Amino acid sequence: MNPIRVVLIEDHDLSRIGLSAALQQVEDIEVVGEAANAHQGLQILQVSKPDVAIVDIGLPDQDGIELTQAFRGSPDGANTKILILTMHEDEASILAAFAAGADSYSLKDVSLDNLVQAIRLTHEGNAWIDPAIARVVLKQARSNQPVDDVAAMVEIRSIDPEDQQLIEASTLTERELDVLELIVAGCNNAAIAQELHITVGTVKTHVRSILNKLCADDRTQAAVRALRSGLVD
């Protein structure tokens, strides 16, 4: 199997170099280009034609959203998936990024394991959405309203009918619902334990049970399914 070819567009040198070094250690990922600004980034994207571009919003010459829109409008823009990796979690940035043509959106405090998963899923054609901002995207998707008069909007896949039936048949306990709400809010196990005054070990037990009941492979999928099925508002 060919590795996933990735380009990094990030203006902070230490962040870009560190991320590149970390991703190079992943067997099925190959970093084929790096850029510190939007101008260089667009050139590298057009020349290297990567499978996935990881783009920061806060670039010095042009923000990553404008870069995404410009690249999508180019002849080669349809074949590369774009994963926004940024510190911006405000609603305007999130919706504008997807309207510009981004495929996935993650905050920079994501773990390496989750980022690798996001890259793989994005490469496969799925939308990976950080649990901390999934609520914003789902709210917009449900409203069926364009963002800034741009009709393009991320499509979050519906739950399969069979899975929906399993979710409806599975009864989460009151404590599991508390944990699920905090997962949707983007809290890690330690933060959940502190918020609910329980041990991290107990949180892990609840998380395993939640994933099982929601037929989810990971926390991100659980968060999206919880929102789609109405378990969490």
C-alpha cells in the first residue's frame, strides 16, 4: 500500500518541524512538503499534489481559509483533501473553513494518535471533526443554511439505520450520559474525572461502555453519533 502523501503548511517553525518529524515515524504517512506561508503553500500543493494537506489558519501572508478556497479553485484542487489544524475554535472560523472547501477540522491540542487517525480518515474521504467543535458543525448542517453565501458545507455522514437501532436499544446510565456530554465538549479523561469527582480509571470504564453501546470505534465517532442521534443536545 502506498503511503499517504502529506504537505504541512504552518508558519511556526518549531510546530511544523516537530509535527513533520512525528509524522515521518508513522509507517503509512510520508511528508512530501512543508511551507511557512500561504504563498509557498499554494505552490507546493500545486507541484507535489499531496493526498492530504494540513493547513493552519493563522498564516502570515494569507489565512489558511483563503488558501483553501484558492487551492480548491485551481485545476489540481479537487484531488487533495484538506485538514485544518489550528487553535481557532470560534464558530466563524470553523464554518468559514468548511465553506471554503476544507474536508476536516482539528484543534492543535489533538493527540498524535488522533491526528494520525484524522489524516487517515480524511484521506479515505471521510470528514474528521474535533469533538470540541463538532457541535458547531452539526448545528449548521441541521439548519441547511449556506455560510457567507457559499453553498459548500461539510457533510457529516448519517448513522446507518442498523446502528441507529442499536443506539436506541442501548440505555446509557445517567453517569455515562454525564461522561458523554463532557466527551462531546472535548474533555479528556483527566478533565472528566475532575469535573465529575471520580477517578480516571472509572472514567475509562465509562468510556469503554459508551463506545460499546454507541457502536463507536473512538471518542470522536461517539461524540458525532451522540449529537446525530439526539443523546446530547
